[in-house]
Amino acid sequence: MTGLAHAIIALVALQRLAEMAHARRNTARLRAAGAVEAGARHYPLIVGLHAAWLAALALTVPLDAAIQWPWLVAFAALQAARVWTIGSLGRFWTTRVLVMPGVTPVRRGPYRWLRHPNYVVVALEIPMLPLALGAEAVALGFGAANLAVLAWRIRVEDDARASMSAREPAGSGKSEDNGAAGRT
């Protein structure tokens, strides 16, 4: 199975690139419709962290790394949760924090139970993939760094949503089924 670990890393990188393209299209459409970005300062840090995570895996995981199958199966299950989360947000999913005046947060899919399900997925997958590939140091380092960035990100998102809500008259929000930009 020589090279399987690097094939997995490449597949995850391709998945992330496809998601970025999808997010870019949604971001452009949402901005054109009046969405406002919050916290743009932290966005390059998030992108850099994820790129560095994949690069660290590619550079530190040997070609003949033994796959830890339970961790890999768990990571694959997280990818299903990731797709469910993105699909639940539909046209409102983006990698940036965007808020759309007059649109309330999505309350379908995993958002019925969790305020930030995608961040739960990300918090788990950042250490889980390295564990599946035997890269414990990458799991620990990037897992901790990601939690710090996610704490900042959630604060930015919650503040942006609260600020937008404070500026709107009561009852002005569209149906919850219409979604809300800014959840990633």
C-alpha cells in the first residue's frame, strides 16, 4: 500500500479546493445580493492554517505510512457530516463570515441541534486525519491551533449576527428556511 497515505492527503486537498471554488461562487452571489463580510482579518489565517495542515501532512507522513483504519473510517464519517452541513446551508454556504440583512439563520439539517456544526466537524477532522496517518505531532499542533482560530471565528460570526440583528426591526427577518450567509 505504498503511497496510500499521500493519495488520501491529495484527495482531501482536492476536496478542499473544490469547496473553495464553490464558496467563492456563493460569496460573489451573496455579496451581489447585499451580504456584508465580517472578520475579514482572520480569513487569511484560516486559509493558511488549512494549507499548512495539508502541507505538514504531505511533508511528514512517509509514503509507506501504516494507515490507522479506525481513525480513517471516523474521518470518512466526518466527511459525510461535512457534506450534510454544507448541503444544509445550500446557497448560503461560504468560507467567509457573511451576514445578509433580513435573513435569519438556517435551522435545518444539523443546524436544528447545533449552532456551529461545521466547526465541530473541522475541530475533529484537523487532528483525526493526521492520527489516521500516524502523524501525532501534526494532530496535536494543528488541532490546538485550529481550536484557537475557531474560537476567534465563532466570536466574529456571533458578533456579526448580533450586530445585524440589532439593526433590524423586529419581525423583519425572512423565513428561517431561507438560510443565512456566514455559516461555514
